[in-house]
Amino acid sequence: PTFIPQLDKILGGGIPFGRISEIFSPEAVGKSTMVIYLTRIATMLGVDCLWIDTEGTSDPERMEELGVDTDAVSVFEPKTENGENMNVETVQAAVEAVINKYNTDEYRDRPVLVIWDSVGGTVTKAEQDVEAGDTIQRGRQAAAVTALVRKVTPMIKDINMAFVVINQVRDNQNMMNKFDTKYTRPGGRALDHAESLRLELRRSTQIKGRNGDEKEDSKVGHYINVITDKSK
């Protein structure tokens, strides 16, 4: 459960376990803030939490500001001393390691929330290896994400794990007319099919207030509309 009554109602109770969920929106709508909030709820309920952070949003100070017990949250960082870099292939290895750990007798009954922030912000190994000025084959990221999804989806179903991926939209480069979809989501078709839940966040009305000694109201935040783009 998220303990936001309207949200839990449209989710059928909350974030599903044994499944992949996606939260997507344009930039600066509130994806990371929302997932930090979900992390706070999860830790309060005794759920183990792991962040796979490629965008630096798992800042401990930011989490503490939003009420998260940071001692209860693990953040995955690649072993750079062993030549590891943060890429889609590394993320896949990390998720598989979590699955294998929680598929043992010691951890099988413990729920775990794994957050990947974000799909669109994670490059592939091929993109990291390309030299400056060289071109790279289009669709490499979608292919890497497809491989990840196909491998881990059946494995997640066997353990008590909620896998939440964050995604940001990109301009649709194939847009032909005004009726076409304006944005696309990175990740490829496999992610679309594997997900049980996909939520779109949209920025709504501004919230105004006064900070400190300000004499006039200014923006201090905004409301978020949550749309269920897909739900099984």
C-alpha cells in the first residue's frame, strides 16, 4: 500500500510484488520524489529496499528530508576498482544477484523493493565503449533492456520482490502529424509487455506559499496527477 487512499484505489491496493512496475513522466514532474516516498512507506512496513541509482537521486540528505530511514536502504554502486561501470548490463547483474539472494531459504519470506532510477538515464556497455565522434547503432539500449526484462521477469515471480523502474519520456522523433504520440518511453516493447503496472505522472496545479521572510507568495511545489497507463 502507498497509504494515499485515491492512489491505492486505482492500483487495486498498492504496488504489486512478484511483478515489474514503471513510473514515467517528463522531467521535473516528481518521479524520484514519489519513489522516495514509496521507499519511506516500504521501510516503515519492514520491506528491504535497494536503489539502483544512475541519476544521483538517492541522496541521503534528500531521503532524510522526506522521512526515509536511510539505514534501512541499500544503494547499489558498481565496483569501479574491478572495472565495473554503471550500465544496463551491470543493472541486470545486480537485479539477478538480488533475486538469487532472496530465493534462498534465509530470505525467501522477506519482501524486497528494488528501484531502478532510471531506465532512460542508463547507458549500455556499447554506448560507453564508443569513441567520441563515432556513431552507434540505433536501438542498442532497447535491445539491452529487452535482454534484462526477458531474463528477470520469470525469476521475479518466484520471490517476494517488487521491481519498480523509473522512466522519463523523450520526444518522438518519428512523429508525422499532430495526432501522433508526442513522446516515447525508452526501453523497448519488451518492457511494455512485461510490466503489470505502468503509471504516468503529470504536473498539475502549482502550490504557492512563502519561504522564510518572503513578502509575496511564490511556488513551493505542485500537485501531481497519477494516471494508470497499464494495470493488470
